[in-house]
Amino acid sequence: MMNNTGPAVAVKGLRVVRGKRRVIPGLDLEIPGGQVVGLLGPSGSGKSTLMRCIVGVQIIESGTVTVLGHPAGSTVLRDRVGYVTQSPSVYADLSVRDNVAYFARAVGLRGADQREAVDRTLVEVDLVSHADSLVQDLSGGQGSRVSLAAALVGRPSLLVLDEPTVGLDPVLRRDLWDLFRQLAERGHSLVVSSHVMDEAARCDRLILLREGRILADVTPPELLEQTGAVDADAAFLALIDAETARSGERSAS
Ligand SMILES: Nc1ncnc2c1ncn2[C@@H]1O[C@H](COP(=O)(O)OP(=O)(O)OP(=O)(O)O)[C@@H](O)[C@H]1O
Ligand SMILES: [Mg+2]
């Protein structure tokens, strides 16, 4: 069983500068454990930056990011947090199976445990038939599923997935979201970024970012209720319009 006490992630007063820009100007957030939490927002809104802070690879200006009760990036979190970046993070010149086995070994799995974990994960990401192909010979969508398998194989308590369904067909997207749901039901916490608003409906909770600020932190039904919109796409646009109108009023006064 996973430890479900306390939030999976707690962010306080987070400020991040990248290049010359302050891309996160002061952010407070709690992400509950055992849920699929969607991180949505326009391109450049800070989704990947926030994920980098959660996994502890982003230099921050100030604030705290606590993950499973420990400061983000702590050594104790190494085996407990899985991260899939937006660009491929696996070895192109190794086979699919060897890649997943490499990441299984990295989290301490050996012998039969390792083989079982690799086999199970290849089934979950639907790559059994390509297990012996080199990653460089795969399609884009197949390659991104290898990265996902690499993060999944150690069964981390927290999975941080940066746009994991980009380039996948609708059937695969549905299957992956079913897998995310199953993982959450087993007590894993997932933070999944997406541009695809129909995926929002499949999350337990939605965090809508814009310019490094939280526009909304709601359940999908709450989002529709608050905005009166028919779907997540329309709801998100309504929130952006409302925010733009508010900031216009602020600067006019
Ligand atoms: N390596 C970098 N150096 C400087 N600025 C960066 C760097 N990476 C991102 N940024 C800036 O940080 C801001 C947030 O970028 P981020 O990648 O977090 O956005 P995102 O929401 O993930 O966008 P996308 O949906 O396009 O992936 C952007 O304004 C971007 O220009
Ligand atoms: Mg991004």
C-alpha cells in the first residue's frame, strides 16, 4: 500500500526565473495523493517548469516544494518519483526491452522481479510486439511509450508525466488514461500535463495555469459548473477571458 497521508506535493511561495523572465511569480499549491491531477494551460504557461520543480531539477528563486513529505529532489525520492519529460529520455541505440530493464535496474529490481516488472510494463504500454526493436527504429508515439515504460517500471509513488499522450492515436490515448486511472486506484499519485482538453474530463482534479499563475484548481464538474461551459475547452477559454477582463480592470484603475 502507498502512504496516502498528506498531500503528494505541497508548493509554497514558489518563484522561478528562467532566462530573464520570471515564469512562476509566486505559486501556492497542494496536490492530493492517490489521484490523477491534470496540469493544463497554454504553451509557455509554466507546466513543464512546475513539473521540473516537483521532480527537483529546476533552480528556484524562492519558496518550497515538498514531495511525499521531503524536499523536492531529495535522494530518498529518487526511487519514489517517476518523471517523463516532453522530449525522449531513453537510449536510442538500445532495444525497448533493454531500455526498460536498464531503468528497472536503476531502481534496484533484479533477477525474476526485474523480468516480471519489465514484462508487465511492456504489456501496459502496448509495446510487447516491439520489445526487441531499437528505440531509434520506432515511431514517435512508440518512442514516447518507451519513456513512459521507463518511468513506470519501478512503480513510483508519484508519476510526473509531461504531455505523455502527444502523438498517440485515440485508442492508445484511451488505454493510457485507463492505465493512469488504475495506477491511481492502487494509490499512486499522477500529475499529467496536457494540451488536449478532452483529457481533462478524465482527471480527478484540474490545475489550470496561465503565465505561471493558477487560474483554477478544481474538479472537472466544478470547472463546468463555475463557468457554465459545456466542455473543458470552452470552460478554459471562459476562465482566460474572465482573467483578461479582470487584469484589464486592474490596470485601468
Ligand atoms: N530553457 C529555458 N530558458 C529560458 N526560458 C525558458 C526555458 N524553458 C522555458 N522557458 C520559458 O519559461 C516559460 C514557461 O515554459 P514551460 O516550458 O514551463 O511552458 P509549458 O507550459 O510547459 O509550455 P508547452 O505547453 O509549450 O510545453 C516560457 O515563457 C518559456 O519561454
Ligand atoms: Mg511543456
